[in-house]
Amino acid sequence: MIHKTPASILSQELTTPLVIAGPCSAETEEQVLRTAREIAALNRVSIFRAGIWKPRTRPGSFEGVGSIGIEWLKNVKAETGLLTAVEVANVKHVQEALQHGIDFLWLGARTTANPFSVQEIAESLQGVKIPVLIKNPVNADLDLWMGAIERVQKAGITKIGAIHRGFSSYDKSQYRNKPMWELPIELKRRMPELPLLCDPSHICGTTDLLFNVAQTAIDLDYQGLMIETHCDPFAALSDAKQQVTPSDLGKLLERIIIRKSSVEDKKFLSTLEDIRDKIDELDNDLIRLLAIRMEMARAIGQNKKNSGVTILQNSRWNEIVQDRTKQGMEKQLSPEFMLKLFEIIHQESIHHQKQVMVNGIEMKKKNK
């Protein structure tokens, strides 16, 4: 099912995922049109994307063809019927895109990270009816992402979507940008009406993991995908490693399994409810045990205060990390999960011990 009008596209009621595809950068008119023709032939893509202005990390890299590329996109729409989308990073970009009838705008990760830039773009969009997609900021900052969305909303834009493209991290990873799925999931919880799309190309950085990330996004009830697609990826002037050919895009989309977000099957719903009831009971037990654990933390804090001992005992913390991680792995729990879990528990324990220390200091002041 291809969605032909911008107004019908950004909706959580889509029966099939919205697919946005096209090259990282518009390089030549021939490259743009050839890629668009091959994408259109798949009959699975609604929007053709291409970078016209490219914000590069360092000067000297290919920074896009500029305004001439918009003319090429107009030709794409006229010939293939695909809607068009470009990234805008400033007011000038917005004005040119609007003047040339571009159907969708998107804000890139670096723009989203700058509230000043987002505000200027939002103000330039007042009174305009155009869908806007907002990528997550480079850093893992959910409030910054939401802030960009809210600024565009306040400008009167009603058709807004969020694009999850992963987050920069200094940690070694198989990804170019770590997905950190918990952040877009939390965004969906806070903004349930906001359509959420995934950009697996920027998450992966290569094509190897592209399908797995795309399938995960669809399994998490994302409304669509933005996948960088180039007629000749090896010759691409930017991000060559993460772009697929239109043919490979078609194969990837054919493999995607679309699951239902809900069903009316009574047996399924009854079984689901029973399992959820058991989970609720377990969660109640977890909360009760955590409360008891924090009582123990306060007791430890009191003992340390009485003996003049510091709160943080690094050797003990290392022992906990190693032991609990080992236990978790024996129970098929990942080391990453166990580390995150006990980091949170440890921080809360420290908080309770600090309260004991502070309360003790305050009591001494009153006695004086």
C-alpha cells in the first residue's frame, strides 16, 4: 500500500509501515533519477529522500550539491509520483524547500541538538502546512528530543513524526550509533500520538545489521522506516557503507514480518491477561524486596557513620558487579542488563546512605 498524500502518511493507523528511501546525498541528476525510478518500481516506498545540504563533521568533505538538487527532486516527483523529503538545518533551507514544493522536511540529529536552530526553523514554519520529521539528537537526551518536537508543534505544525537514528557513544559497539531502544520507547510512552519511524541506516553504519534493526523497530510498533538507498552505493560520495541498492531494499522489505499491535482473539487475550497478572505479582514482590534492600542500605550507612567510614567502598561494588553479572548470566540475563540494573540499585543505595549521613550532621547542628 503506497500512501500518496502527505496528509495521509503520518498516522499511527497505517496498515503497512511507511517507507522513506533514497540516497544519503543527491550527487547528480542522473544518480537521483535512476535511484528514484528503481525505488518506485518496488511499489513499496512512499517518500523519496535525498540530502541536498549535508552538515559534515569536518570541512572538505562532500557537503551536498545545494539548491540545484531541489530541481532534481521536483523531477523525481513529476516522473515517479513519489513524494519528496529533504533535511533542513536553517531558515534558508526551509524557505527554498517550501518554494520548490518539497513534501516533507526533516531535522537532522545535529540540528535537533541545538534549541536555537530548532526555534528559528519552527518560527519560519508558522502558518505553513507541511509534515516535519524530527530525528533524535546526537546525544542520548530524551528531553532535548522532546523539546525540538514541542517547538515545532508550537509553531502550528500538526503533522509531526519522530525518527530514531541511534545515539553517539564512546563505547565500543557493533553499531555506528547505539540504538538505545529504551529512549524511543519512553518517547512513545510520553507522546503516544506521535508517529515514530526508525532510520536503521544511521544506527548500523553498514548494511550487515540493517534487517535486524529494521525488524526490531517494526516489532516495537514503529510506524515506518527511513533507509538510505543508492543506485551505486560503492560510488556514493557520502556514507557509502550504509546504503543499499534499490534491489536489496526490495529484498529487505519483503523479509520484514508485520505483526499485529492488537487482536480480538479471546484465548490469546485470556492467556495474556493471566501472564500479566503473574508479572504484576512478581513486580509487587520486587518492589517489596527493593524496599527491604534499601532498609539494609540505611543500616549500612548508619554503621559507616558511627565508624567514620566513607560511603563508597569500591572493592565491594566491584565484587557485587562481578557476582551479580555471573548469577544473571546463569539465568540467561545479559551482562548489560545486570550491570544497568545494579548500577541503578547501587545509586539508590548510595542515596539512602547519604541521607543517613546528612541527617546525622543535621542532628549534631541542632544539639549545638
